[in-house]
Amino acid sequence: MLIRPGRATRSLVQISGRGITTDAENAVEIIDNYVPVGADSFSVENPGRFRVGDKIMVRRRGNPRKIKGDGGLFGP
């Protein structure tokens, strides 16, 4: 779980760089069933692998049911 401690307004996650670099060997899954837009925390499998200051990449996989069908964003 990523938690932003304190009351000061600041970014929990900073996104920067050029292009996308992936490291499939070290990937971990987000285990929450749903993470809403604007969330400031989420749970991951094996959180002990992370330390304060680690750089991470979050990859969002599209959900076909949300994109198309079952009353999704773009209809059946």
C-alpha cells in the first residue's frame, strides 16, 4: 500500500522520463479489485520489496467490459 503521510499538499507519485521502460521480472500486481482515479493508495502483492524512494511504474490494463459491452463507456 502506498500512503502519503502528513498533511502538507504534495505529490505521492511523480511521473517523469523519456519513453517507457519495463522490468517484467520485478513486476508486482496491484491486488485491490478497484482503484479509483485520484486514489492516494493501493495495495500490492509482496510490498516488502519496496523501500521509501523507490521508483515505480504503474501500468493500467484496459478492462474490455468497461470499454465495450455491459453498459461500458462506449456501449455494447
